[in-house]
Amino acid sequence: MIALIIGWYTVTFIFYLLAEINMEIYKIMADLVQQGVSIIMVSSELPELISVADNILVMREGVMKGVLSKGEINQERIMSFATAE
């Protein structure tokens, strides 16, 4: 039981560290964008993309399926392009 509790704390700590690292990365990205730098971010994590992207280009099997700008971005639209034939 003690090993399980220690393991749970370890996993929780790792997730906390990853969240902190991601927040720092997003801050750096936002600072760069404010300086006029363009950033290409590749991710399959929709909440992550939706929270940081100004535009999203959706590809499936190497083919561009759609482009969404800030006001159009939501999970349903992204998935409709990602699953389109």
C-alpha cells in the first residue's frame, strides 16, 4: 500500500511538472508572437491547440483538409476536417 501511495504522489508530481513546463513554453511562444515571430506547432492534443493557436491547418494522411482561423476554431470543426474523406 505504501508503494502505491508513493507511486501516486510521483505520478501527480510528474503531471504537475509537465503542466508547469507547458505553461512556460506557452508563455515563451506568446512572447515570440508579440515580437512578430511565426510559430508552427504540431500536436494532436486538441485542447492544447485550441488554447494557443491563431490558425489551425488540419491534415489527414499528408493532405491538407482545411484551415481554421481564430474565430472558427473549435473541436467539432477540427474533427470534421480530420475525418473527412
